[in-house]
Amino acid sequence: MLTEKLSAYSEMTDRKLGELLSADVIPPVLAESMAYSVFSGGKRLRPSLCMAACEFCGGTAKDALLPACAIELIHTYSLIHDDLPAMDNDDFRRGKPSNHKAFGEANAILAGDGLQSLAFAVLSECTSHDAGKYIARGAFEMVMGQSMDVSTCGGAEQLTALQDYKTAALFRAAVGAGASCARANGRQIEALLAFASAYGMLFQITDDILDFEGSAETLGKSVGKDAAAGKTTFVTVYGLDGAKTYAQNYAREAKKAIADAGGDPALFLELIDYTLKRRA
Amino acid sequence: MLTEKLSAYSEMTDRKLGELLSADVIPPVLAESMAYSVFSGGKRLRPSLCMAACEFCGGTAKDALLPACAIELIHTYSLIHDDLPAMDNDDFRRGKPSNHKAFGEANAILAGDGLQSLAFAVLSECTSHDAGKYIARGAFEMVMGQSMDVSTCGGAEQLTALQDYKTAALFRAAVGAGASCARANGRQIEALLAFASAYGMLFQITDDILDFEGSAETLGKSVGKDAAAGKTTFVTVYGLDGAKTYAQNYAREAKKAIADAGGDPALFLELIDYTLKRRA
């Protein structure tokens, strides 16, 4: 079920994003640079969570299509800015030159800025006012997490807050906005937000594990890219086995939260298991 | 009247911006870097226009305080990103080190990103849904203008569109959002938007004239900083006298628009004359 559902969500999202980015009025370089990163093979996980949350609460996937696209635009802007030389200085993203390598730094900065503005322009067409609230809060929390990350102000004691802001915040935005579009009740929204918090941590930790294993292999040494860059992750703090235990615990927490949310949890449970076992 | 009114608007804006930026939860570096640029001596022109438009249409200044602050946050983010090495590479802004000089490039990128997110978080608390629409559109148009500016794709024939997006768009956002908060009728909003389009051009052209005169003096030569940087402005295209004529014409257009808008135009008329004659 998971794969079919995610494909359907992903196709809906892609079609709408294509429409949004092809407005005649957008200057060619900006349109190209935004589209380059928006259509670079992302799995549309956040939009899918948004639409799944809407269906979970009795709405249709289409009801949540605008916030779903807005979240993907925000996620994409954050990746473009993360890759910049002054940030992570990554020349590649998903096997392609990163945005600033393809279009230059100035255009990459503007592509990111424009994607964030466009996200809120899209949201302003959404009939659920609360969807905008969840997404604006998530977008700001994400920047708070990035700020903690680059200033490496926190050691282990701030690690959970950092990862929660950096990653889980946008998952909360996704389910909160999706549930709002279904006019869900407060109890269901709370449960979905709890799911998103735990699932977001699970996702981030498995990402760090994959990054560690991948880069340890490539670099032929026992530290990953993050540790080499002085970043604090669950792997650098608790080691590989410790991180895996945390992932298991967050998976359990996410399952409990969704089981308590008063809807059909099947898709979310599958997604949790899939994430726990993912290899790329 | 103008000076008193602008001081009152400016004080209201400053107080609210202070509250918004002092939330405990914001990581210290992010809070400091955002506040550094938000409180760096800006004249709060855009928030003032927002509140003035609201009063013009029968509301109070306070009714438009949230969108007024949101616009200033967006304006500030754009200045931070404009100054970055990959963009205009300006080390100073209003006589102080620019944000990336004070906090480093990574923090400056994040301060800008965070200010944009925060703007929309603030707007999501505003009861006028349309205020968000005007501001999101203005924010996106501003990026379109910046993109045209850095890619210098247009010569003289694109100059008006470029300056309209780069500068007038946020003035339109200001009056559109302000008028929406007063639940203004469509005719009044249209007239205010027409005023903002003309006033925005007037403002940008007088800015270019000041920049030209200032830098021509400093550099001791007959080209300004913009021309030296290969930028296209009304001064580089039409010369100083030509640009002054355009400024006069836009001032006339702005006056006509506001006189047709069915409210007390006194403040706006004073502002137009003030802008036409400004020396800094």
C-alpha cells in the first residue's frame, strides 16, 4: 500500500508544482533555477505526510494539495541555502551539481528566497488559515535548528532540540497543515503532531546513520562526513549502535502516537517501518 | 503633520518588532543577528505606508500593525541578502558593518531566511487573510526584481518592470495589506495600489539619483556606483536630468492616484513631496 499511496501523492504534488513554477511572469533564470532544485528527484515525503494527514482526518488528498506543495517549496529552498559555500559548501545534491554550482551563488540565494516567498503565496490561496500558521511556524523553527547547527552552540545536551527544529518541525508543519485542511479536531491534531515529532527524529537519525555508513565507506575511515565537519549528530554523540537504539525508540513512540490518533494508522505504520529499514 | 505621523507609526512598529524578536525560544546568535539588522536605523517607511493606508480606509493604525511589522521584516531580510558577497558585496549598511560582516555569511543567510519565515508567522496571526496575499505576492515579486537585477537580462526596455518588482511591489504589499485590514472596498484598494506603484518608482528613482550624486562626489567622477557595477537604473539609462523628469512624472501620477482614492490624501501628498525633495 505504502508505495502506491506515496506514488499517487508524489504525482499530484509534481503536477501542481509544475504549474506553480511555470507562471509566464517569472524571469527565466529564476524560473529555471527554482525548477532545477524542485525537480531534482525528491521523494515528496513532506507533501505526502501532509496529504496523508488530511485523509487520516477525513479529508481528501486534494484538500491538502496547496499546503503540501508549499512545504515542498520550503524544504527545497532550505536545501539550496544549505548547500551554499558559506553553509555546508556542497557541490553536489542527489548526484547533480548543487544549485549554486549550476546557476552561481547569487541566483541560488534568490532561488531559495523566491521559493520561500512562493510557498507563502501558494498558502495564501488555501482556505485553511491554520495551515499557514503551522507552516510558517515550521519554517521558522527549521531556521532556528539550522542556526544552532552552524553555530554549534549546543553539545549533546542541545542535540534533541537542534534536530527537532531542523527536521521534525517541517514534519509537524506537514501533518498540522494537512489535518487543518480536513478541519480535524484538536485531539487528532495533537496526536498527529506527536507522531510527526517522533517520526521527524527517526528520519533525521536514520539519515545520520546512512550518512555515516556511506561516508565511512567512501572515506575508508571510522568517522563520517558530519563528524569530520564538526557537526553534532546522534551518531557522533552516541555512536552507531547508540543511534540505532534511539531510532528504534523514536519509531516506537511514533507508532504509539499514531495509534492513539483515532484514524486508520496503516499507512503511517508502514512508513515508520520503511524509514527504520531504509538504506538510501 | 508628516513628521509626527511617521514618528508615531515608527514607534508603534519598533515596539512590536522588539516584542517579536525577543521570544525566549530563538537561539541567541539568530536573535542577535536578526535584531542587529531590524534595529539599524531604518525609517519604517513601508510599515508607515501600511498603517497610513489602513487609516485612509477607515481603520486604525493598530489594525494594520502585524502586516506592517511583517513587511519590515521582509524588507530587512532583503537588505541582508542583498549585501552578501555573492550579491552586492557591501561591507556597510547605514554606516554600520553589514550583517555578514558582523555575524559571518552563514548567520547572515539564516538571519535573512528567518526574518522571512517570521514575517509570515506574524501574518498568520493577522485576522485579514488578504493581507497575507498582498504581502506574499509582494515578497515574491521583489525576488523577481532582484533576479532581473543580478542577471542584468534587461536593458532599458526592462528597466521599468525591474524597478517595479524590486521596489514598488513591497509598497503595493504595504498599502494592499493595510487597506485589507480596514476591510476597504475594491475601488479604494485599486487606487491605493496605483498610488503605491507610482510612489515606489518615484522612491527608487530618487534613491538612484541620491546614490549617483553621492558616489559621483565620493569617487570624483561622473559615473555613480551603480553604473560602475554595471547596474541599470534610470540614471544610467536616461542621465541625471532624465531621471529627475521621470521622478516628477511618477510624483504627479502618485498624487493623481491618491486624490482619486476617496479618502483624506493629505499625508500621502506630503510624503510624495518629501520624497521628491529628499537629500538622504
